[in-house]
Amino acid sequence: MVIEAQEQLVQDGYGPNPLCEKCHGIGWVYKDVPIGDEQFGQAFSCKAKGCLADSSQKYRMGESYLAKIGVTQPNSSFEKFLPIKGTEETYRAFYNLAYGTTDLPFLLCYGGVGNGKTHLCQALAIVLNWRGINVRIYVVADLISSLKQAIPTFTIDRDIQVLKEIDALILDDQAFEVGEDGQYKLGTGWEESKLEGILVARYRKRLITVLVTNGDAIRLPERIFSRFSDPDVAQMVLNTAPDYRRRQIGGNQ
């Protein structure tokens, strides 16, 4: 498996230039700074043309890496988004978060099905990754499934910690069950506690966090709604556009 992984990296062009005159094929360089400088002794990827930094960026934008971070539609982009009435605010919110032109790291997007929310999630992940921000995108049901599968291997705590600390986390297609009180539930008590723990930890650290649902935001569990309704940290946007698929426009999902 290790050999196969290394071969895949080579195929993706990831690695230093063996003929690089700056790093002599090592791929790492040290800055010429005096002893005592905080960067003294630290290794940095070589930024010479065609060397490690270039190949790293190429690898990060390749389809194999995008698949690893959860991007299933690598051709999704903001440029290819088909805007119709009702998507304007949603588009701006995702675009500003992607390019860092907002200081609000939390975003809750809700509205009907098939009106472009998933397309924008994919575009957001691609741009954040291009900017060098570590990002993961999940369909929530798949995330819950993966956490459950990690229980027998005793890796669930590690996996949850990663989700609490990664630079950007996009949770798409959050489905809810309606409780007896008419409020939404995030699933079973176990599922709800895990998701709430992840979101609360990210809220405290002000990390980029996106939650997308077809449900009504006002009926979210109080601990979730309170985080996404905090005007100093979050914004909520309602996508009022109709179902693209029924309109047979194509392109957005």
C-alpha cells in the first residue's frame, strides 16, 4: 500500500525537482537568518520553479487529492454557477467565505432542494484548498457513518479531534428528524452529541464552518441555532431559488 501511494504521488507530479539548483533535489531549504531568529533551523518547501512548492500545489489541485478531501464535483466553480432569482445572497455568502472577504467564519445555508447549495459547497472547498487552507467536505450522513465505523478501531476520538481542529469544515445535506416538540433533531442522541461537540468546539475557535440543510433554520436545536445566529461569528442565508432540476437548467445541484 505504501509503494502504491508513493507511485500515485509521482503520477500526480508531487515531489521535488531532482535537478533543482536551489535545493539540489532535496525539496527543502533553510532560510538564511541569524541564530535566534524564530525561523532559524526551520525547513521550507523549495519555491524554485518546478520544484516542491510548485508540485505540491499541482497535487493539491489534482482530482485524486480533491477526492480525498471530499470534493466529488471537481468541475464545480463559482464561475460555472447558474444564478437565478433567489440565489444572490447565498452566492455572495459562499464567495466571500471562499476568498476571505468576510470575517464571519460560520455559515448556515438553508432552503429547498436542488437549488445550487451543493454546487456552492463544492466550489467553496475547491477555492479554500487552492488558497492552502486545509478543508474537508462531508455529506453529514456519510460523516456519521465513518465515525461509527471508527468505534471498533478505537480511532473515533482522533477523528473527532481532527474535525474540531481542521481549518475549514463543510457539512452538506444535513437531514433532520422532527421531535415531539416540533423541533429538529440531528439524529440519535449519540449522533447529535457528536455533531454538537464538533460545532461547539469550532465555534469557540472561530474556524470556518459551513452547515447546509434543506430544513428550516428556526427549528434547529437551540445549541446549534445559537451559534449560527451569533452576528459576531456567523451568518444565515436562505436560498429561495426553485429546484434547478425541475427547471431542467442543469449544472447546479
